[in-house]
Amino acid sequence: MTGVGWIMTIIIGGLAGFAAEKIMKAEMGLLANIGIGILGAVVLNFILSILGIYASGGILTQGIVAVAGACLLIFAYRAFKARSA
């Protein structure tokens, strides 16, 4: 996440992971929520930068990107898991 410090990254990641967990009806713990929120923000920021879209460094913007990215990762995990089974 660009423009926020480490503590805010953890807080935003945890909140984003929790929101994505509720949206996608997944069952994860606190550490998984933080991890999926941070990783989701990194992945979606990368995808958006490839498309020429740069999310601002604001907390709200990065929170939205983190939630969307976390939902994307949960969806991708479920699709990969279903395909390999």
C-alpha cells in the first residue's frame, strides 16, 4: 500500500481482510485477514498500475483497493481449489 505507514498498512489490511471475509462468506482468522488484506492491496495495485490506473495514497482509497483485491484473491483461491479437486 502506497502512502501509508506500516502500522496503518496492518490496520487497513486487517479491516479489508475482515470485510472481504464477510463479503465472500469465508472463514479465516485475524492473521489470515491481515495477510489477505495486505496481499490483496498489493496485487490489485499492481494490476491497476499495469492498466495505467494509479490509486492515490489515501487511507480510504487504499482500503477500497485492499477489499477488492482481497475478494479477488479469495475468488481465485476458490477457483483454483475447485479445479484441482
